[in-house]
Amino acid sequence: MRYFQKVPAGLQILAISVILFTIYYHINPFLWGADISIYYPMFTFTLWGFFIWLNIILEIIGIYAVTVGFYRAKNWARIFTILMFVHSSFWNLYILFVERVWPYERYIWLVYYVIVIMYLLMSDVRDYFVVFTN
């Protein structure tokens, strides 16, 4: 158990930004008046409804990982967050180059994802998780 180990400021900023971006991601379609009918199948037993619920569950686990997992220096939280952002990056690239939905906003998301992945792979951050885990 780690005693008196200070959580790096970058991880605190990352936790706050992940929570804010998750909230923004779900509020954005309502702000711009987009067609929100894609959320209706979440109340049915369809494949699309399954994927919506899977996304919600993974986001809840992701918020838990960046808050509690980062504070307790759990390496699984770092690995889960990296995998979550790699998955989001590939999905974002698909939307950018195939669907072409909100392309300028997607570039900002892609830059954010890459910066977070690079930060979590830095040796100082990796050492924080590896050295202070139980």
C-alpha cells in the first residue's frame, strides 16, 4: 500500500477531462438538435441496443478507472484507459474518413485521444502505477 504518495497532476487533470468529455459527448446531440432516434433502440432487444448498453457500461467502468483506479495507482486502470482510448481513436478515424460526421470536432477528439495515450505510456506515469501497486 502506498503511503503519502501524491497523485500526479496530469492524472488528476485527465480524470476531470474524461468526466467532462463523457458528459459533453452525451449532451452534444441534444445541443445541436441532431437526430436522437439512434438512442431509441436501447430499450429494445436488438443488436444496436446491446451495443448502446455495452458502451454505457464501458463508460461507467472508464470513469471508475480514471477516478478510483488512478487515485489508488492500479495498473489495470491505466491499461483499461489506454485500451479504451485506442478503441475510441479507431472509431473516431472511421467516423472521420467513412461517415464524415462533424469532421472538425472529430479532429479535436483524435488529438485528445492521442495525447492521453502518449501521456499514459510515459515512463514516469507507468512507474507511478507499477511501483505503488500492491
